[in-house]
Amino acid sequence: MTSIGEVIKRRRTGHMRVYFLTYYREPQSELLKRFGLATDCPLVQIERHTAIEVLTMFLHRGLAYGRELMPGTDAQGFAVWLLEQFQTEESAFYTNGNWQSNLWGGWTPCTTSTFDGGVIATSGGLAACIWFEDED
């Protein structure tokens, strides 16, 4: 069985935050605040399959130098597992950049770190934030 701790330990660089919270359809700025992210971070909505791709990318490689942190198949398995609670039609997914399957797409920082990105997911009464940070 996979655990959040196992996923974080396998990454071995930067910081990874994982939050699951009760979601009351509050404004986006309030949700960002609850996740410890900048309240003015402009998020873009993405499809579930794209959210899995974004998480896979961040789990697979470090943000600062693009160094492989775990095999891509393991990263994809963890990404699917992390989002398994968000499979209904009402599920929504957000990120802070246009990652285009690589770490160097355009993005807007949501933290004070040099590099950051991740996925926020909402569905019914649940919200999750899986966010990555790294320094150069």
C-alpha cells in the first residue's frame, strides 16, 4: 500500500506539500490561503488527465535542475493514486502554469520559492492541494 510519506520520501529534493481539506465552495482566494499559497495566484482550470500529467512531471523530475527523482511509471502511479478521490463529473482541477509536459513552461509562482507548481483538485465537499517547491 502506498502512503503519502512514501511518495514524499521518494522525491528526495525540494518540498512537497499535500493537503486534503473540507471544501465549502469558498472563493478561490480563501482556498489558496487555507493551502498556504498566495491568495492572488492566478490558477488555470485543467482536465483530470492533464492534472495527472502535471503531477507525474513534478514527481518524476526536480523543478530546479530537471534531475530524475523516480521512474516515470512510478511517478504516474503515484499521481493517479493521489487524485483517486476526484473522479466525478463535478471534480475540478487547477494549476499555476502551462506546463506543456515539461518543467519549463510558463507559470506564475504561488509561493516565495524560486520554482513552484502543482495541482489543486475539488469535488463535492473535498479539496486537495499537491504542491511542489524547489530552489535554484
